[in-house]
Amino acid sequence: MKKTLSVPLALAGLFVLSAARCGATTITENFSADPLQNGWRIFGDTNLFQWSSANQNLAVTWDSSQTNSYFYHKLGTVLTRYDDFSMSFDLRLHDIGKGPDPIKTNSFEVAIGFLNLGEATQTNYLRGTGDNSPDMVEFDYFWDNGYGATVWPAFVDMFSDFNYNGSSDYAVFALTTDDWYHITMTYTASNQTLVTTLTNFEQTSGVSITQPVNDYFADYRVDTVSISSYSDAGQDPTYGEGSIIAHGTVGNFAVTVPPPPVQNLTGAFSNGVWQAQFTAPTNWIYTLQRTTDLQTWTDVSPKTTGNGTSLFLTDFDTPAGDAFYRVEADRP
């Protein structure tokens, strides 16, 4: 998973665009203004997501009979199991139950969380199969199909394997329809543990789930926060198929993630060659790239691991004519 920051450079005029961002990045959204003007986007069925200026929230339909659909915001970085993060939001469900297909009697989820957008927008990304939805961390709520409504935060690694430790990973708990709940998910990389809390606004009902990432779980790469309505396509009827139709509202998003992988970026000539300098976290690999036409990019430095402080990448074969440079950041 790569994050690329381009730095335009006209060698004759030395025009440089630098980036200076430090500390954690926080995305907040209270829906007081149109979120589509604040970095949010929609993929899939746009009718499933309706912003209300009067109520200052987002009306959402989770309908598994439709295609995968996301109301999403890019994070500006890539999260792995070695990164701290937190996410909180308010949720109210007006109704929830099975979808229109009478054969699909198992439960399916209301989903809000992190995904890999490039993968999640592919036609073969199938959440319901259990084998075709890699790179995901999300809050899931399943309607009661006879075993109790269930809150089940989910980790899925790059191989589509789910993190599972036992019954402590989930809680049998029913959300009261038309009641507002505040959900918080806080992941601490030092102990590889996610703590999810759900409490109604009156603070009279709620649940807390502590879920460690186990040793058999590989890793994930997520770059987007999303309110997700998944298709129920592709399920194996041998094991029972699930579906959902639910209507609700979401408000007051707050997401905190590590800063972007390239910070405090500057560029200058040093002894006649072009050199980029930036703050580079240790869990990224960096490459300086150059182009003369903004179409084809060429690596001009070795892949270099971040050092946690200032990193220099140099083009020792700086061309005589105009060129543009960018820094590509990649996870190990």
C-alpha cells in the first residue's frame, strides 16, 4: 500500500511545494454542513446515504440486496496493526431486519469502520463469503435472527482471515430502535488491543468489548473510514445466507490516526544534485521519484527505511532540463 506525495519542481525556476504536518491527524464531522464538501465521497448506490441539513446528521440505509456502497473519507495514511487509532460516532437505528430474499434468513451487519478502498471497490470484494474481504477493521452490529442481536468488532487481515479469540470478541446486545448510542473504538498498538464501547445517550445501557489481535493474525492495510452497506452476494447456501435492511442515522464522527508518512517536506540543490528532505516515521519505506512529463515516474533513489527523524533522498543523476519529483511511501 503506497502513499505518494508529489513535489513539483521546475529546475530552471526552482518551484517547490512543501508539506508541513506534524502530530496525529484527526478527521471530525458533525454534519452541520454538506459532508461532500468536506472530503467525504460516495461509492456505489448514492441513494443509501442522505445528508440532512436540518437534523445535522446522515441518514443511512444498509441494504444487502444492493451493490457494495460506501460513504467514505480517505485517511491520508495507511493503518496497520502497529499503528494507534481511535474512532467514535453516534448511531441511531430506526429499524433493522432481514432483507427481501426469503431464502437469506441469517443475519447480516450494519458496518462502520476502516477499509482498503482500492480493494473494497473491486467487483470480487464480497463481505458475506468470509473469504473475499481483506484489509478491514470495523464496528459490526447484527440483527437478531434467533441467537440474539450482536455487537462484533471485526479485524480482517490481508489474506481475508478474521481475528478470533473466542466469545469475548463479541457481545450479545440489542440496540433499542430510535435510541441514540455513542460508539468508541480505541486501538493501542503497544498491546495490540482494541477496546470498543457502546453506550446510549442516557448512559443507562451499553457494553464494552476488549479484543486483542492474536498471534495467528497477519496484518492489514486500511486507508479509508467508511459507513459501509455491503452486498450479500456470493454466500454459500450450504452454510446459510444472511441479509439486512436497516435504516438509521449517523452523527458526530471523530477519527484520529497517525500523521501522514511524509512530513515537513522540502527540496533543494546540494552540490549540484537535487535532494528532498522530510520527517520519516520508522515504519515506512521511501523512494524519490522523478518525471519530465507527469505521466511516467522513475525511481531515482534506493528504497530507504524511515529513520524517525529527517531523511534525505537524493537524485544523483539530476537532469539538465525541467523535472518534477515526488516521494513515494510504502509499508514494509
